[in-house]
Amino acid sequence: MAKQRVQFECGNCGHLSAKWLGVCPSCNEWNTYSEVVHKKESSKKHKVDISTVETGDATRLSDVKPNQNSDRFSTNLEELDRVLGGGLVRGSFSLLGGDPGIGKSTLMLQVAKKCPEMKILYIAGEESASQIKQRAGRIGLIGDNLFVSSSTQIQQVVTQARKIKPDLLVIDSIQTVFSEQLTSLPGSVQQIRECSAMLQQIAKKENITTMMIGHVTKEGDIAGPRILEHMVDTVLHFEGDKNHLYRLLRCIKNRFGPAQEVGVFEMKEHGLEEVSNPSALFMSDTEAEVSGNAITCIMEGTRPILVEVQALVSPSNYGTPQRTSSGFDQRRLSLLIAVLEKRGGLSLSGQDVYLNIAGGLKISDTAADLAVLTALASSLNDKVVSKSLLFIGEVGLGGELRKVSFAEQRLREAAKMGLKKAVLPKHTAVNQHLLKLRPAAFISDLF
């Protein structure tokens, strides 16, 4: 008879423990352990004689025939196609994650609206069919080829997918799908792993393009086991601030194209609208020039975007000056302030420093270092920097300006937005004359 063994499992990462723990030693999450019962089978049943195991025949790579059905099809959303590398691949298995209310479900309905001839099966685990109908009415979707089901039992989902044979299967969300063969609750590590494996088989064997929507944790990671991101072909993150209307669709992993591509959408009353020129979205539309502002160009994947860096330097009223940044790494800001004091000859020891990236955008491109230093110096000396100037360059600890990648694309984007001059690292190789270039080797040359 099988023996039962009681263990405790972390609902966030799947770590097993012989006793209940308040905090998981693997993922450091609190109050995530729940009791699970494992049946321990007799060890004799698991002994396998390798001499009796049949082996499959290996095939030469040169003899493997390419899949004729692995072509792409467009979603008619240029920003989404850009992130996916040209469109959805037939039989692909993708994962879309994002914060609650960011617009993940709306994005999938937008695909149905743009492709009325595409047959889509929508598994709505978080909303009823009438709620989906209500949402579709707001964005103007009729949905003659959109099939909606509220059944989240994985065996029924597989049966419906084989019956309808949709061009696109949408699971909203994977945390609500469950298998009756498992005793754990929906959203647990075992349920997500088992259901995702079955959906992967459907996508590959039945050649059904599958898009799963996933929840995220408070740290911004997709909830569930980490193996989930390894199983899928494409991982997309839908990012944005609820206080702003724009949304960024970022590709984290893509087996069929380049990763780290970014698509920009704007949330409107009638759904998501594509933003073909994101530089205009993140640039200030005021004509008045004030001190502490500098313009730079960052790269999101292969797309250049102009952003405005805003700095405010004011005398400190406390013993320890404040260093606050929004949209920029706090530690990177402290490093640049130290370089500015040591190599630039400016004193910020008694000044509060506030840095902001206009539009609520979060950037990590080191090419914005020079613009940050320029904005800080501009605010400290209360001198206005012209809006026709572009600043690109990484700043080293010695105060030297280091070369950045995609310099030509950055300058071309700046010229398209009406900028006239560019300050960039010396010896940067560019082959265009759209802007008047001002090369500099050290930040002391700039100031």
C-alpha cells in the first residue's frame, strides 16, 4: 500500500520543506507555504532495467524536413508585430505578463478587432462571457470569429481547441486554469506546470498558436514556477504607469526574432492605440526653456526614443543632502554626482538633488549619462540648455566620455524631431551630416 507523506510547499516557487516556514528560503516570500500530501509508491515499481528500454532512432539534421506551416501571420497591429519580430508564428507558445489593469486582455481583443477573419478561441477564466461582450463593445469589436469560453478545466480547454481548431488560442489567465487530476488549488506551482505542459503539447502537435496571459508578483516577475518562462517560445511584458496613458510592450525572450524590442501603445477611451512616434510622447510640448533640462536619445531594442531629463538642484536644509530619482537608477545617479564633483569641479555636497525622466519612463541606457550631468550642472548654475541640443554618451569614473552603440540611429531620430546640434563622445564614427556635431573627450571639455 502506498505511504502518505506530508510536506509543505511554497506557492510562489515550489520549494518543499518538511515543516511549515514563515519565509521561504528560496524566494524570500512570506506566508506562502501550504500543506501537500505526497503518496510514496513502492520503490520496486520505479526500478527499470535499461536493457529492456526501447530507444528511438536519431535523425540526421540534414534529413529533417522543415515545417511548412511555420510561417508568420500578422496581427495588423504594427507595434505588436514589431515586438514579435514580424508577427505571430504558427504553432508558437507565448506568454504575456503585466500588472493588473494594464491592458493585457484589451490587447488580445484588439487583435481580434484588427483581424476579423482570424478564428480565435478566448478562454476567459477571470470574466464571464457577458463581461467580455461588454468590453468588446467599448472597443467596437463585433467578434463573428471570436469564440468565448468560461471553462477553465484544462481537459475541456484541450477538447474545445481540437474541436474549433482556432488560429489563435488565448488563455486568460494561466493562473485560473486547473486539472482535476491534481489536488492542489488553481494557481499553484503544480497546476501551472501541468496545465502549461498540456497547452504546449496542443500548440506544437495541433499547430495552434497559443498566447497565455500571466499574473505578476509585486516585484514585477511573472507568478508561478520559473520553468514557465523556459517552456514558452516568447515572453512579453506589458508595462506602464496607471498615472500615465502610455503602455510599453517589451519582448524579454523570443526564439523567432530579436529580443528586447519595444512597442508603444496609448490607452484611450476606445481601447489601445499604437504610437508610431514615441519620441513625441516623451518630449515636453512647452515652448518655455528652463534650467535643469537636457535631451538625450535612448535605445529600446532597435528603436531610438528621445527623452527629456529633468534635474533640480537646491540648497539642503538638512545635514545629509537628499538624492532622489524617478525613472533613473539611484545608485547610478550617486556615481554620476561623484564624477561631477571630482572631475567636473562642481560642488554638490550641500545640495539636494532631484532627477526625473519626463513622461514617467524608466530608462537604463548608459548613453543618458551625459544628459544627466548636463541637467545637474544646468540646474546648479541656473543656466538654460537649448532644446535643440542632443546629449549622448556614457560617462566613466575618470570623467571620460565613452562611445555608445547605434550612434547613427540616435542622431537620425534627433534630426527627425527637429534638433540641430549633438554633443557626443570624441572619435564616434558616424556617416551622416544631419546635425552639427560637437565631440568631447572629457566632461571638463563640456563644462
